[in-house]
Amino acid sequence: MSNLTNLNKARKDRKRDSEKRDANMHSAKFGRSKEDKQAMAAKLAKAAKSLDGHKADDKDA
């Protein structure tokens, strides 16, 4: 005896797999990893702190 296949489930599974594959391709092309985002945030924070340290105080003038 052969196994019965629910055609609706098979169709939905194919669609879900296709969407997941497209999403993975899109994220690989355009996305950044969590580590990349955290490294960029740390770099920007360090640059802002360095810039604030080099500002001249107008209170003394």
C-alpha cells in the first residue's frame, strides 16, 4: 500500500521552503550579523566619546 499525500500540505510546504530560501538569500546579500552590528555600534560609541573629549569648552572664554 502506498502512503497518502495531502496535496494542500505539500503545496504549503513547498511555498514555505521557497520563501525561507528567498529570505536566506536576501539576508546573505543585504543583512549584517549581530556581531557586525555590535562592532559598528561600539566603533561609533568610541568615536563619539573621542570627539566629545576633544571639544573646546566655551565656559572659560
